[in-house]
Amino acid sequence: MKMKCLIVDDDTLACKSLMRFCQQIPYLVVVGIATDGQQAQQWLEKEEIDLLFLDIEMPKLSGIELLEHLPTLPLVIFTTAKKDYAYEAFEYKAVDYLKKPITWPRFLEAVGKAQQQLLHATPRSSEEVYIKEDGRFLRLNYDDILYFENVGDYVRIKTTKGSHIIYSTLKNIYKKLDQTRFYRVHRTYIVNMSKIEDIEDNSLVIGNKVIPISRANKPSLMARIHLL
């Protein structure tokens, strides 16, 4: 199983060393190198990865701040010159904590742990999803979700009990949902198919919300409903 990796470090020599190590392991595929947290965030918004090699003390956005901004976390191996962040590594359930300069045996041990975690990962439940809100992970049952709405750089999740705002994109969210239950009807909306009450012309209704349907997505939507 190939593992897509992103290296995030403002130290050029450290990046080169990690890249050299990764190139010697057939199942590691480095998709990019980011030299600060903001650049890494931009990478992660457009591409889903399996493993993050992450420095902590960086300009613009630290490694810890980067993780706080991510709606879902990949596997993380911290790479740092200091021992002061062991608690944070534990809190974010890091695969390993490598202190620089990183040796080949310790690197092998860390990526071996990551590979085992990926191979034995519990399949995502088809009945629930977790979001990060106010520093905690909150479970949302699929049956409680009405729709997802794009609002600038954020996504609003409307549920039967209220709403939540997370930093993400509809594209990334849609890839992680059960697409037999959810459908992206418009560039700004993903809906729970079981919550649709009415469809008319190029719009549908969920609760008291009228949601547009794009012309391109209307045929696929109609093919998903059970019409008598």
C-alpha cells in the first residue's frame, strides 16, 4: 500500500534529509514539501495525504497551529530539534516524535508504525462523521445532518439540532462522505438525500431551506430518487 506524504519544515537541510530517507522506502510517495504552516495548509486543502512529517517551530503558522486548523488529521510524525512538545504529540495521537538530527534507524521505526496504523485502520463508519470544533472532536450522526453549505473559506454543517462551522472545502468533505447518502447538488451545497422534502425545477427543499440544483447535477439527482 502506497502512503502519500507531505514534508513540512522550514529547515532546508532537514527537508532534504527526509526526502532522501523517503526515497529509499518503496511505499512512501512524497507529494510535496512545504516550508511553513500556511503553505502546508494550502497543500492539504487541495490534496488528501496519508502521512505528515511535521516540524513544530515554523514561521507564519506553527506545526501545532496547522493541526488545529485541519478538519481531519492524517497520520503525523513530528520532526523537531526540541523535546518540549511531547505532550502535544501525545494529544494529537502522533505516530512518533523524531528529534533532529534524525537517524535512519529511528526514521525506519517511525514509518513502520505509520504503515501498520494505515493497514489496520478501522474503516470509517457509514453512520457518522467527526468534526473538529473548539479544540474537541464532535461526532455527528448522518441521520442528523441536513446539508453542507459553502460559506467562503468555511463550510456550514446544518443539522436537526443546529449548525456548525468548520474550515474546509466542499470538495474535501464530499470525498469523505458516504456518497450513497449524500449528493453534491450544487457547487455550494451537499445534501442528505433522505432529508429532501420537495424537488421542483432547479431547486429542492429541506426543512424551510430552498437549495439550488445545478443543471449539470439535476439528471444524476433524479436518477438517485425512487420515483413511482
